[in-house]
Amino acid sequence: MSVHVLLWLLFSVLVLLPWAVCGALVDETLQEKCVNLDAPQNLDGDGYYQDGDVIIGALINVHNLAATPDLSFIRKAELAPCLDFQERSVRWLQAVVFAVEEINRSPTLLPGVRLGYHIMDSCSRYPHSLKAAISMISGGNETCGTTRPAKLLIGDSSSTQSILLSRTLSPLQIALISYLASCQCLSYRQKYPNFFRTVPSDAFQARTMAQMAKRFGWTWVGAVVTDNDYGRGAVQVFEEEIKGTGICLAFFHTLYREQLTKDVARAATTVQASSAHVILVFAWYTDVEAFLLELIRRNVTDRLFLASEIWSTSDYLLANPQLYTISKGTLGVALRSVPIPGFDAHLRQLHPARYPDDEFLRALWENTFGCSLTKSSSMVTQKALPPCSGRESLERVHSQFTDTSHLTVTYNVYLAVYAAAHALHSLLACTPQNNSDPKIKPKCSSTDNITPAQLLQHIGQVNFTTQLGEEFYFQDGSIPPVYDLVNWQRAADGSLHYVSIGRVEGSQLIINESAITWPGNSEKMPVSKCTSECPPGTRKAIKKGLPVCCFDCLPCTEGEISNSTGSIKCYRCPQEFWSNSFRNECVPREMEFLSVRETMGITLTGVAISGAVITATVAVIFLHHRNTPIVKANNSELSFLLLLSLKLCFLCSLVFVGQPSLWSCRIQQAVFGISFVMCISCILVKTIVVLVAFHSARPGSSALIKWFGPGQQRGSVLVFTCIQVIICAIWLSVSPPSPRRNFGIHGSKVILECTVGSVVGFACVLGYISFLAAVCILLAFFARKLPDNFNEAKFITFSMLIFCAVWIAFVPAYVSSPGKYSVAVEIFAILASSFGLLFCIFVPKCYIILLKPENNTKNFLMGKA
């Protein structure tokens, strides 16, 4: 092909291509005469419009669900049809109509200005809500014609959709007044400066539910909420409110409407397995119905539900007989019910013939009377219905739509319209009717030049008095919190109805508890706790990895008590007191000492007295046989002195028995020390006498006996004893023993004991006794093999060995024995050593005196028999 042909083809393409494109555009323009912001289906066709000088837009969720969208992507995406018609939402729509008509008739509010409205279905879904809002503020409709754009919007009912709308419309400075969006997050004015609402923030009702849980002692509460900002925000506020109160969230489940069956089953499984008997429910009433029916199917009917305002007064749920058992006793926070004068008559006179363009009223009519209007088939029902006769009337119909006994959300919608009207009244500088100048007629400035931004500014400053005489104003975009508290109760005919049992005014919770009916047949308030409260005598111990509401109850240790239920710690008793066996009360400690009334005290006292009696008996025997050789040979004077000291040793042990006192503490150690020194001194002198007598029998040693005669013997005993007396006197004068209460040995008992005072003094007393005993046993050991037929030194050796063994064993036994047992050990040591000396020294002599009198001769003693 030549170059000229190629150049010609290229030129043709360049010239004809723009024309081809323009032609295509013209054809497309002819096919679609205009381009709408919204698709014609399911939006404008379901809207309701009335012209006026100023248009108020309103988003009402007349439908609650959208059909599953077509996601095949083989055709142009369109909004799915709306499903699940809501009768009471049509009543909200009519509140807008009624309020606008009422304002237009008012001579004082907006005189000379006629309000109009544009109401559209939000379908409870974001795309429908957003497109409807854009359609209303732009003034577009399905015929590509134009209507007056709305200067502000009333709606939406959902918090999540209101957040979306507020963020979208905020740059345009278009005001949004919601009648039901209660999420606390919408109170942040910096984020949502164009948002206002005639319903209190969820923060208040969530706080109210937390106060109710605290008041009734429910520390283990579950939560089932809708999966949007309304539900999640409420749980967040509830969790913040219960911090530090001992209340815990047992579980938290969300319900997403598009997968409601799955979410309801999952939530019901958790409720069934949980020990939480109080369930917080923030959800749309149709979602609540599905949840409750699933619980009924699982036979879980003993739970108490805390209902949010969205379903706490739902006639739809109250009218369902299947829910009578499970929902009885429900406690709910309800929006305040306020009557609207004339509204009931407005609803009763509604008829499709008077409002032929109202598709919502057409759907309500077909649902109510079960007939089909002559116009195109309803968007609600697809079934073939008989035609309506035209004589149908709402005058005597009793339904959700016509019931105006408890107007809550409806009144909020009504207030929103009036708030918008008062803002317009202020913006247009309307002249009041009661002006003093009769020449001035009430009128407003022109509406042609007002902008949404100006209206937004005036809405924030709205302050007017309602028909009921109440002051209305916005506080951070919301109204002050006022709620009713309701309780679902069984009526005489078996049906359910809700009864007001209190109210909430600000932060004040007022409840008439006697008017509450609880779930089940027991009529007792349910208990909802992870762990039952710890009884008195125990304390809470948090389980690792679990909330603070789940705990173990540990008994208080000895000496500590908890005298209240649910105590988090035990408290130590005062020093003079101790915990009882139940660890719930401090009782005076038991006084413990070695008493003469107990078995041990009686036994030791009896043994001591027996020892003294035996010693006295031996003394009598010796006295009776004082002229016999054996008594004379054993130095009768020292023997009697030894017997006296032994008797004192036995008797001194009695001072240790009984309650310690100042005199007994000082006497017992002194008497013990002096008695034993006197006893050991006598034995020591006797041993010395034996040694001296033996050595004096040797040639040239006769002078020894003269130097250690009876006088020297008595003097030696006296000197040895006086040294101990001096030691005791210094001890008692410097730091004497004294009674004291010992709290540290036995917790439940106070040990009454004697302190030693000066440890040095006590050591000197014992050390001196030990020194004399050591010298005595040494001398006796040297004299044990003297060549006499009756060798007293041998018996002295045995007695001193017993004495030393007893007192050596005494030291560890005394130190390791607690309380009164240490005193018993000391008494035992005194008695054992005393008996050892008595038996070893005097029993052999008494044996000869009483049983072997033939051996009681001088010859036998001298070894000549």
C-alpha cells in the first residue's frame, strides 16, 4: 500500500472520530434525558413531599432491612429494595406531618411562612440513608424535575448512619437533628458540629443500667448489642461506668442484621453457658425478638434483661405471646412518654384518598386491612389481596400505629420539627404577635436568601417552652437526660405490659423496688455473680487470668477476722484479742499459766508435796534413830541440815505453780537458788568430811579432823549459802524478775510468765549452783573407793551424777518448751534432782535402819563384822 493511501486513512480517522464520539453522546443523552444523584428505584418513589417556603427534610426508617444486593457485577449496581415494614415508624413520619401542619396554622410561630417537608425512607442502611439525604438537600427527584432543597434534615434513627451523615453534611454546614441516635460519640462537638438530637445520650442510660446493677448487687452482667456505634458505644460507656465498682462484664456479643441467625445462635450459646443471669441488651426490637426466641428454643428462660430505650416499650414485643415467659421481669430504660394533643385525631383521620402520593400510608393501609388499593400494587406485600372498598377507617382500629398512649420516639420527632421551626423563627427575625404596636402585623423576613449555615447557627441557640410548659434547649447538641424506668409485668389476662417503676433525673436514680416483678415464678430478685460473695471469716482472692468478679474465698489466718460479707481483706485483732474459730469475731485471748486446777499442775503439786513428806519421814526416822551408829557415822547434824534443804527444794517448786504475780516471780528463783545451794553445800561438806575422816586415819594426819570439826562444817554451809543469798539480793535489787503477758507463743492464748529480769543475775545463780555441784562430784569421785563397808561417797557420786544429768537435760528442754510447759520442765527438773539426792543418799541408810537393823552396828560399819 502506497504512502499516500496511508496518509489519507489517517486523516479520515482524525476528522471523523470527534463526530462519532459526539453522535454517541447525543444518542446516550436522548436515551437518558437527565442524570440523578439517586437511582429511581426505592428512594424517591418511596418518599413523601409537600412544598413550602422552607423545606424540612426527614429520614425515617420505615423499613428495617434491605434485600441482599446483586453482587454479580454483570449489570449496573442499584440499591436493593427495602424490606420489613415498620408500622410504628409510619407514626414517626406522621409526627413530622402533624407538627408541620400545626406550625403552619400557628399565628405566633413563623407567621407568614409556610413550611414544607420532604420525607424519605432510610431503610436502616447506610447507602439508602446517604442517597436519600443527598437527594433531599439537592432538590432532585426521579422525574429529573426539581423540588425545593431541604435546609436541614431530621434524622437518622441510627447512630452509625447519623455519624456518616454528619461527616458528609458537615462541610456543607447542613444541620442534622436526630430523634433516636443516642451514641455518646455524637456529643463530641468538634467532630460533629452540625449534629443535634432530641434524645439523651446513651451515656446516661448506660450509666443508669450500671447504677441499677450496683444497686441490686449484680456483679456479673452479660451484654448483647447491635453491631454498630449504638451498641458498641453503649457497652463502652457501661464498662467505663463500672470500673472500680466490683461489677464485671461476663461476655459481649454483637448482632449484625445481615447475619442475624448466626449471631443470635452464637450469643444464645454464650448466655446458656454463662453464670450471668442479668443480660444488657442494646438492639433494635426485631433483633431482640430473634434473640429471645432462640433462647426460648434452648429453654433458657431464667434470665433478666436490661432493655435499652429502643425496645423497652416495644408494643411489638409485648404483643408476642411466645415471649411472655422469657421477657417477664425485664427492666428497661425508656424515653419519657409525653402526650401530643390532637395527634390521635390526626392519625385516625388518615386515608389514602387524602394523601394519594403517600406510599408509606398505602403500605400501612394494606397491612392493616388486608386489602389492595386500586393503584399499583404495594411495595410491601406481593400477595394477591382483595381490593379495598374505600369504607375502611382507622377510627376504631387498635394497633401499634394508632396507639398514642405512650409517645416516646414520636414525641422526639415532634420536638425536632419544633426545634427547627424555632431556629427558623429566630433566623427570619419574625415579629411576635403580642407586639405592643397594633400597626405592626406579625411577619417574618423573606425566606429566599437563608442558607443552611445560618440555620445551623441558630439551631444551636434554640430555647423555647413546649406546649407542656417545659423549657427546651440543646446542651452539647443533646437534651438533658430524663428517663422512665419500666418493668415488664404479667397482666390479669396473662399478657405482658410495661409498668413505670421509677425515673431518672440527671444523675439521680429513683426506683420503687416494691413495684418490681422479677423473672420466673419465685418472685425473688435474681442473683448474678461469677462467684458468690465470700462469707464472714474469709476474704476475696482474685483468680489469675479472670475478671475481678471471679475470685476464691480464702479463710482468714489465725488472729485475723472479716466480719462482713464480701470482704477484700482480713483485719488483725487487737493485741489482747484473738479470732474465734469462725474467724468472724475477735474474742479475748485465753490466759494460760500452770494452774493448780489442771492435771499437770495437780500432778506436779502432788509430787512436790509427796517429796516433802518423804523427806520429812526420813528426817523423823533419822531423828528416832539418831543414836544408832549409822546415823552418827554419817554426820547426823549435816544429814538433818541436808534433809531440811531438800524439803525446801521440794517446797520451792510449789511457788512456780499458779498465776504469776510480782511476789511469786521474785521469790521462786531466789528460793530455788538458795535451797539448791544449801543442799549442794551440805553434800559438799559431807564429802569433804568423808575425805578428811579417811585421811585423818592415816598416821600423822590426826590433826586434819580438828581443823574441820562440826563448827567448821556448819560455817562452811553457811558461807556457801550466804554467797548465793548475796547474788540473789543483788539480782533482785538491780533487775528483778517480773510477770509479763507473752502474746507471741500461742496466738489464741496469752502466756502469763515470769521474766528473768537480768539474764546475768540468773546466769550467776545457776552458775554458782553448777560450780558447787561440779566440785562436789569431783570430790565424791575421788572418795568413791574408800575402803569402808558403807561408803557414803559412792552414793554421793551417784546422786550428783543424777543431779547433773537432770540439769544438763533441763536446758534444751526448757528452751524448746512453750508457755506453761517451760515452767513444768523447770519444776520437773527441781523435783527430779531433789528425788535423786534424797534416794541416793538416804534410802540406803533407811534400808539398813528399817530392814537390816543387825547391820546398824559399829563393827559392821568399820568392816569388822
